[in-house]
Amino acid sequence: LSQEQWSLFKMTRNVVLELPDDYLIQVALSGNGSAIAAGTKKGVCPIVVAGTIIAFQIDCDPANEPSAAVVQVDLNKIDRSTGTATSVLSSVASIATGANVSTGGAINGTQTVSAGDMLTFDIDQGSDGKELIATVTIRPS
């Protein structure tokens, strides 16, 4: 390192960076151009920063909204030792026919996650909509 780089390193090495207020995790739950198919663990994502889940929403391509049936998605936390999935929602997120953004998806109480936890997404009811994306909002702790 140059003297200038070393000086900068010494000045910044004990700096604590603040986390943003909230961060989003987005997971694609259906393939590009594919209808939304029901099934368990259609999406999986690890948690890298501990926090509290504060919101859950699903949306799909506005040009390919569901017309045959309502789309319903559940959000689960996985017990890493047993593989058991437990819902963190008091109501599943639903996209009505002719819509592209969900309603519902209410978080059941206070749902905390730790770094290393795993979230999964179950599509409880599929439809003919396309490009389904789930968004989880987490407030770091």
C-alpha cells in the first residue's frame, strides 16, 4: 500500500456503517413467459442480515394478469435443522383476476429472521398470469 492508501485505511478501519432502514428481497416465482403454477417451495432465499419481516407483496406482469383464477402465495420460514416450513403470514397474498398487485399478505405478529435463516414461497393457487415476483421487506436489527 502507498502511504496515502495506508493513511486512508487507518482512518476508516473502525468506521461502523449504518444499515438502511429497510431492505427488500425479491424472488421470481414463475419463469419468463410461463403461467403461474401451484406448488411448494417455488422460490427459496437465504437471509443475510438479521431483522424483522415488515411486509410481503406479490405482483405479476401487467400485460399478463391472471384471468382464470386468483393467485395465492404463502411466505414460510424454514427450520434449518428439520426442514419444516412455517408460515409467517396471517393471510396469504392474493392477486385477483384482472389485477397485477396483491392484497393480503399480512405478517402474523412480529416475525424475526436471523442471518442464515431461509425463506420459502408456496404458490397455493396458480393461474394463467405470468412473471410472478414476490417482495419481502425486512427491517434490520
